[in-house]
Amino acid sequence: MNDEELKNIVTDLSFWDKLSSREKELFKNNVQKVKYAKGENLHSADNECLGLLLVLTGELRVYILSEDGREVTLYRLSDGDACILSASCILHNITFDVFIDAQSDTEVLLLNISAFSQLTQGNVYVENFALKNTVDRFSDVMWAIEQILFTSFDKRLATFLLDESSKNKSPDIKLTHDQIAKYMGSAREVVSRMLKNFETLGIVNLSRGLIHIVDKDELKKMLKKL
Amino acid sequence: MNDEELKNIVTDLSFWDKLSSREKELFKNNVQKVKYAKGENLHSADNECLGLLLVLTGELRVYILSEDGREVTLYRLSDGDACILSASCILHNITFDVFIDAQSDTEVLLLNISAFSQLTQGNVYVENFALKNTVDRFSDVMWAIEQILFTSFDKRLATFLLDESSKNKSPDIKLTHDQIAKYMGSAREVVSRMLKNFETLGIVNLSRGLIHIVDKDELKKMLKKL
């Protein structure tokens, strides 16, 4: 990684200007670019602690897993986001475990755990950066949890389809029911049943691995229902 | 509040020794004891932001509320705990709202929001204290959420332990957490965490390769919980 590239990245880091020159050197000497293939698992309770990740391109998905294998997505991280839970072993206030997967081909800047640990312990501004980022994710998790606990599933699915469609700028959503279930922390059967229901209502057309939104307005109306 | 009383309380605060004398004065001049009756609501989205609460006696319960009035308890705070979400308005990383009720007659030390805000902005160690406390609560919330989403693992484990104990006619279960996980189709981490939780509740004693059931009745009661 050349100096110019690094400069662009570190300007996003609130603690950069609070680092001593020695600390800046430590940072520079311990970052590397790492690529993860779509679907690859980066972090779980059984893996070693990676370090601080800064997402350059692609997307990471952070989720929890029930004992019977149900996934509940907590949040996603994309370009410019920092991932702290991949370094949770050095934050003693974090006592839970998450899984982190590459949702698409993803490139990150990785500051290894030893250097990140030294910086966090030696510089309160780095520690506060890590903590603030974690509190941001706490807010994301609360949002996800409220969606799961309190929103009826038709609304949640409508929101999901509209979000995906607007993200991809297309009425076609190329995801299987199983994938959607994983993103939504639900079960495939529940997703399939509700999509079938949407199809009967003339809101979507279903084909293998593809959901085509026919009536976007009807989908939006659904969000306003009590 | 006399100086002696205050001294006892502030020794629990990690930032106290990092305050300047001016900041210590600001703190002292802006704290007061406040009493809340059992059932009283201290904080909600509609209330003004109170400030930093330090629980002296009693218990606070922090929960979220669905539109249809369902309550989901996130965590409880008791003697010696600090409550930060009652000052969430000054923490820009917190974007969700909670309710805080006194679960029993409760006395707190309240540092008003204006003073807490000044200290948090002016002193990185006070900010660090607030952030760490919030991340602790994030961990509590994750625990609560896993209990809610992945229901009844506690019941399943209670059933397993009772079955094993009656099969062997002994309160001692000579199995590793890994073995139990395999028998239950779960993961070792999940079993270990729940057993640790049972131990904290005084239901079992754990030692290497051995689980001793201390309170069988409590284990049976668990099966009847909703």
C-alpha cells in the first residue's frame, strides 16, 4: 500500500491526528490489504481475533447464530465502515460473540490485533474510537431487534424488498428465499409463504432465484398499514 | 450530601482521578440524591434527558416498548451501577430510545445533564467512562436478545441436566460441556455460557468435567417458565 492510498484512508479515522509519530509508524507497519471471497467467514467465536478492519470495497454481514443454526443479521458494513467486533477480544466490555461473513467479494484494510491492542491501550483516543464505533453498532442492533420483535413480517419483507430494489436500482431482486431468510433473521418457509402471498396479491412475480417487483406502490402502502 | 458520602461514591468512578479540581467542583455542585418510588418511570423518549444516574439502593429496569405495548426487558441496574442511557441525548452515537422504571423503591445520585455534558465534552476520560458503560450494556442487551430470539435453550439444558441426574441417581453429572453440546445438538460455547449463567443463579456448581446440581427445585421451576 503506498503512502497516498494510506493517507486517503486514515483521514477517516478520528484518532489519526492524536497519534504520536511512533504510533503512526506502528499503524503503517501493521496494516495490510486483505481480500475475502463472497461467502467467506472472517470471524467467529472459534477463530482468532483478526484486528481492526476498514472496509475498502464490498460488504460484510455481522450476525448471531442460534444453537439450531438460525442466523439473525445484526447489521452490514460497507465502503468506509470500520469493523470493531473482529477485534472484540481486546475490548473487555464486549462479552458476546458474533459471526462476520463477506457478503460479496470484499477488500479490507486490516490492522493486526497486536498493533491495534497496543494503540488502544496506549492512546485513549484510539480506545474511544473503538468504543464509539461499538456504540454505533449497538444502535444498529437495537434497530434490527425492534424490527424483529415488533414489526409484522409482511411489513418487514416489504421494507426488505424495497431496500434491495432501490440499492440495486432495479425491480429485480436476485436472491433465493433462503438468502432473504438469512438476511432477515427468519426462516425460509416463512419468507416463501409471505412471498407467495405477495404474488397472489399481484405485488411480485416469482421465478427461480428471482423476485420481480410488479407493484411498488402496493408494497409502499403496506408499510403504512397498522 | 456530605463530603464523606460523596467520597465513597466517586471512588467507583474510573474518571474521578482524571478530573481537574475545577471539574471536581462542577461535579460536586451538580449532584443530588433523588428517590423514585417502585414502579415510577424515570426516563422515556418523551421525557427530558435526566443525566448520569448512579444507583445507591434499589433497582432500575431498562426496557423497550412496542407500538402495541409489549415490553422487552433489556437489563437491570442495582447498587453501584451507573446508568448512561438516562443521558443518551448527549451521546450522539445512541440513536434508540429506551424506558427506565424503578423496579423497587430506588435512590440514585443524579449528575444533571448539563454538568455531565460539560464533563463529557471537556474530558476524554469521562467520555471513555460513558462509552465503556454503554458497551457493557450492549453486551447485556445481546444476552437478553439471544434469550428472546433463541428461546428455551435454558429449558432444554435444564431438562437435560434433570434427565441425566435422574438416570444416574446422582446430583453429579460427569460430562464435559463439549459432550453435552454434542448430545443436545448445540455448540460448546452456548452450553458453557448457559451453565455459567446457572452457576451465577446458584443452581449448579461447575468444576472440571463435572456439574453438580445444587438446586434441583429451581431447575424444575425453569421448565414451567413461559
